[in-house]
Amino acid sequence: MTAPMSTNLIDVPASIVLTFAASPLPPLKPLWWPWGLAATAVLGLLVGFYVVVREVEQQGESRRLAVATHEEATWRCQALLGRLPRASCLVQLNAPRDKLPVVQLVAGSNQR
């Protein structure tokens, strides 16, 4: 008796839920927007990485140039004849930029 009743329910649904459940589902379409979002995020990260690496490279190059210039200036100061001109040159070379005028006045007064 249960077998005829179950076949009867499948053939003729008794409620809207059974009607919806019995209808065939449409085929699934591939979702492209998650892949597009992921590709955009990866591309943005790669561009950001490139910008950071390029900035570090430029900063390193300017640092190497500054060190080479300082070494050359130190060599020129060491090549001066006399203890006072050599010391004055080194003091001016190694002085902070904001204290440079004061150092020049002190160095100038020591040479008199």
C-alpha cells in the first residue's frame, strides 16, 4: 500500500514545494567575476611590489653615490698639506648641514 501512494505523490505533487522540487534545475553557468577579481588583485599586488623594489633600487643607488662622493672628498682633504687645513677640511666635510655656517666661522677663526 505504501508503494502506490509514493508513486501517486511523485506523479501529482500536493504542494508548491513539491512542484518546485520536481522541476529540473537550469544548467550552472561558470562565474567569471571571482576569477576577474582575483586576477585584478594579483595584478595590483605585482605592480605594488614593482614600485617598492624600484624605489629601493633608486634609494640604494643614491646612497652609493653619496658614499663615493664622501670618500673622494675625504681623500682630497687628507691630501692637503698641513695639519690645520686638513683638520678644517675634515670638520667642514663631516659637519651636519644645519651647523655648516657655524663651523665655517670657527674654522676661519682658527686659521688666523
